[in-house]
Amino acid sequence: MKTIISINNTLLTTILFSLFQLISFAQTTIWSDNFNNGCASNCIASTWNGWTITNNSGGVSGGAPNDWFVSCAEEGIVPPGCGSSCIGDASLHIGADPGAGGDMGASFNETGAANATYKRATSPTINTTGYSTITLAFDFIAFGSAGCADDRLQLQLSTDNGATWPVGYQYCLTSVCCGACNGYSQGQWTTYTLALPAAFNNNPNVRIGYHWRNNGNGSGTDPSAAIDDIRLTVVTALSVDLLNFTAEKTEKSSPTITWKVENERNFARYELERSTDATSFTKIYEINGNCTGDAPCSYVYKDVNQTKTVYYRLKMVDTDGEFKYSSIISLDEISSNSSDFNLVSTLVFEDELQIKLNSKKKTSANFVLYNIAGKAVYTEKSVAIKNGFNQKNIDLNKLSNGVYILKIYIEGDEHVISAKVMKS
């Protein structure tokens, strides 16, 4: 990673982010299920897409057990997020038997022994022949009991088409709560990721199971359990090598975005996307790959004039539809105001936030990162600021992916520097 910043008086800021000789990789999906069956409620899971339900699995169910449904009675929410009424994104979830209240989303009956439930929802057979180093990921909500002992949701995996479900391939699922974790608050939608053991490589008989247990003791300790957007992926080399990705702007010119590549192989196109918040991106330009021969090639696009901080990312698409995003680069507003401090750029690269700041005087500053709830998750006080160019790096390894707000409080100055930071 090399960063070059060139400043010609205070009116020119050039930001060059060079990602030298990075071979791009894409996540190829080999199997997925989003459960979008169009059902509002009361659709038993065994009616959907080859899924089956096994009763009395790991215990004996009572006379009025709960059941597995596929419907938007429990809406699938992009993590992190909390439950929502039906707006069209169905999920797989455990709920009350239709004869005892019906599908109320991820909410189950636990009045006594009659509601004891030991049921597994099992996927159709998945063929992974020809694939290795497979990753399983899905979104889920669950607030299970301690030690996976009472009311709980468990991921179970089989390598022999469901004939056995070895203990070594069983994983308890617990997410944080939407509110106090008091046994009644719903779980927060969370992404679960698991690198599958080698036994799942090149295997034509893989099955995924979600096992629900509540023991019928009259005390419900997990009021929510749901799954959505299951995907099995493998990493494949994207058929292009991105060498650098650049954004430049002067006070009198529009942003110029340039990227340099080599080794386009079965490559389709580039899609340049822009954002004002580093979260929601819109495609602004598309060009087919036309790099022939062995020499590197450069692509250039001049954007419309921007008067605020903007973010860019590059989507690289293969001929088979697989794609990879570049890192996000930012281009900050160039201002002619009289502030002694100018935030040149922020960039997240390999779980590190790189902050570049120009100062007209020697001082110190406090650096604070806030999450979207306004809670300070990182604070470093009395950081020395020298006259001229400054760079401050912050390790984000312990922070989860998402949007953060960076604030720089300059000693003796009322001006607070703010910037939105996206870790992905």
C-alpha cells in the first residue's frame, strides 16, 4: 500500500491510493436459499424448496409442539437490525403450532410439557463436487440459554445426506439482544460465518440442519429464532489484477477517477460507483474491459463537479457474473476557508483506519470514533499534531463491520473535524 499526497498551495489536493499487484478474488456462491416464498404466515417449512422437518430429534416433543415455518411473519432483516412486520422478505423460523396461535413469527409457545419441541429443519441435499475450502454463511436471530442446554437454536451439519449429524458438526447459535437480554427481548439479526471442515469438500451429500429445542418446562428463555439468506461460497481468483485506484480533484476541476489494471482474463466490465455516506452507492459509469496484451492498462472517468466529500468504489465483473469490489476511496471537499486544519483523506485498509490531516500550526488533538448509536468505541487523547502534513493510524481489528463517525477535537480550536468511516 502506497499513499502519495501532493498539495499545490491550499487549492490543490491530490489523493492517490495505490494497491500494488493485488490479485483480486471473488466469492463464488455455489448454493443459496433466501426463503422468499411470498407467504405471509402459516407456511410450514417442509412445503418450501426441498426442506424437511424431523420431529423427535434429540428428544421427545410434547402433544402441542412448535413448528418450523417459512414466511415473512418474521421478516428477514439485513444485519444488524431488529425484527420487523412482514414487508416481503421471508425467513425460516420457529413458531407456535397453527392450532395453538399460529405462525406469529419467531415466537413460540412454552406453557408446559405439551409445548416441548425437538425438531430439525433440514435443507435439501447439496452437491459440493468440484469445490473445496467452502464457507457457510447465513443471517440469524437467536437468544439461547447458557451452555446450549435449555431453549436454543443449533446449527447441525451432515456429510452423508442426513443419515448422521455428528456432534463435532453442531454449533449453538446466539446473537445479541434488541434490548435487555432478559429472556423476552428479540435477538438482533447477525451474520454467522463458518469455514466448513474438509469433509465437506468435493462431497455430493451435504445437508444443513437447524435444530430447535425447548424443553417444555414452562419458562421460555429464547423468544426468537430465525434464519435467512443461507449461502455456500468458495474463493476464486477474479480475472483481473487491480494495480491502483485513484481520485484527484482541484478547486476548479471536477473529480478525475483513474484505475490501472493488468491480466484481464475472461473479464467483462467495470462499474464505478459513488456515495456521499460510504454506505449507499450508485453506479455512475460502466465500461467494458478492453485491456489487451501483456502491458498494464489505465481507465479514466471524469465525474461531475462535487461540492462535498464523496466516496468511490470499483465493481469488477467477470464474464460469468462473479464480481469483486475494490477498497473504498474518499475525496474530501476542497475548501478555501481560513481553517488552520484540513482533513485530507480517510481510508480503511486491512482493518486499519489511515487519517491524513494538514495543520498550519503545532498543537495536539483528541481522536474519537463513535458507532451509529453515538457511543465512543475508540478514544486517543493528546495526539501530537505538527505543522504541516500528519498521518494517524487507528487499528480497527476489534471493531465490527459497519459505519462509524470520526471526530477530531483540536486543542484550543472550536472547529471539530468530522468524517464518516466505513469498515467492511
